[in-house]
Amino acid sequence: MRTEHEPADAITVTPLAAPGGPSRTKVDHVRFAPGARTRWRSHPLGRVLVVTEGTGWAQRRGGPIELVEPGDTVRVEPGEWHWHGATDTTATTHLTIEEIPADGARAEVGDPATPVTRTVVMTQSLPTPRLVAHVETRRITMAPCQGAGVHTHNGPVFGSIESGSAVYQVDGGQAAVLRPGDVFYEPEGTRITRFDAQGQGVTFLAHFPVGPGEIPILTPLGS
């Protein structure tokens, strides 16, 4: 059965005002332990959060994750999907103020919030063991239609495209178009026959694992 909070035992709710008579206003004092947060949820008439202690997160569906601190107010519109809670390392406390519908309709609760996701985008084995003293990372920008030419590297290169696009090809392999978010691997000593920026140019990060006293070297080979 789906619970309202995640994890539920790390959240303490103390009612301060309950609907009664003509008033339909509900006020709670809520404390989140580090790492605790609500699931995605929406309230029929919206709600207001007032942060009183600690540091937390809040997010509306489709919007960025916002850091909230004491004195901050988060206004949630009726029916707006959102979540909120503590950061991974700090507790947070806030007041929740909301009007309860006359028919008693409650909040709709959805999936757990995932403020941080981790996805493996490359797993690459090296052909031979290599002693690595440090890793050098370079941000490289190539002008539109600029090509790197046929070349090799004196060590492996791991890269990821930040903007633009490039045609990439390892000797004997198929050419591929790399776009933002794509990753690539240039094996040590292997001919790279194409790394050609397309019409909008390309910017990428290149990571060079190098040995003691070694510096990354690109060796042009001509056509």
C-alpha cells in the first residue's frame, strides 16, 4: 500500500489547527529528518509551506528542484503536483497551511520523489592494465565544420558531448554522429579516422587517465 511520505517513520507531524465550524483551515508543524521527503502529491485547494528551520528541497512537476531555507515560503496551486522534504544531510521543519474542501477530499498521492538520479552512461574495459597517476579533464571546442584529422592518443580518452555535434569514427568502425549527452571512447594507440564538428560546431569534455610523469598527446597521422 502506498504511504503518504517516504520514508514515513522519518517525518513528524504535529497538528496546530484543525478544521472546525465555519473554518476549513488546517495547520501542521512538520519535521523531516535528513533524507526524508514526501511523495509526489497534489492538494485540491493548494497549500502554503513556511520553512522555519533547517534546509530542504521543494519541486513542482516540470520545474527545477529548489533549495528552501528558514523564512522561505512555497505556494502550491490547487491540483499542482509537487514534493518537498529535507536534503540528504540536513533536517528541516516547516508549517503547512491549507484549506480543506467542504467535501473532505484529501490530497492525491503519487510516486516517490527522486531528487537525485544516477545513470551509468559508459562502462569500458581497457585492453591492458594501466597505471594511472591522475586524470586530466579538458573542455574542447571545435569551430563549425572543423575536423581533428586522423590521429592517435598515447593513452585512452573518455569524452562526452556538451553542445553541438560531431561525426566520430574509429579506424575500421562505423561513423556515428555524437550529440549532447552522448559519450565516446578513444582507445590508446588506435587510429581515430574522424572527429569532425558539424555545422554548429561542437564542445565536449575529454578525460585523459595518464601515468606518472605522462602528459596527454595527440599525434596527427595525416589522411
